[in-house]
Amino acid sequence: MYKVKVYVTLRESVLDPQGVAVKNSLHSLNFSEIEEVRIGKYMELTVEKSDRPVEVVVKEACEKLLANTVIEDYRYEIEECVAQ
């Protein structure tokens, strides 16, 4: 069994109005040192071992559902875990 951490973020070329709103709020709270905020998504998946490599399963899941690859980038980390 595998635990997979998936991080999805907007591409650098895509405007992030939510990030701008958070940055402005931080500035109004006197966090002027913060120059930029980008908002993203974080997901944890538990994947059972199968005949397909876990990398293939995760990549297909990201490209078909978890990320909009037109405007978002994704990356993931895979760790093997012991079944309990």
C-alpha cells in the first residue's frame, strides 16, 4: 500500500485572484514582508498495490480528474506504508 501526497498549483502564467486577496489581507494585518501568495490544493491518496505501477495510477488520476492540466501543474510524493 502507498500513501501519495498530491500538490496542485496554478501555473505561473495564470493569474491567481484568490492569492492576491490573501496577500492583500496579510498586508492589512502588517505582514508587509510577504510579497506573493499562490493558492493551491493538497490531497492525500491511499493506493493499493496492483498490476499497474503506482506512478502510472497517480499520474492518470491527476491528469483525468485531480488537476486541470491546462492551467494547473501538479507534483506528487509516494511513500510505501505498512498495512495496519
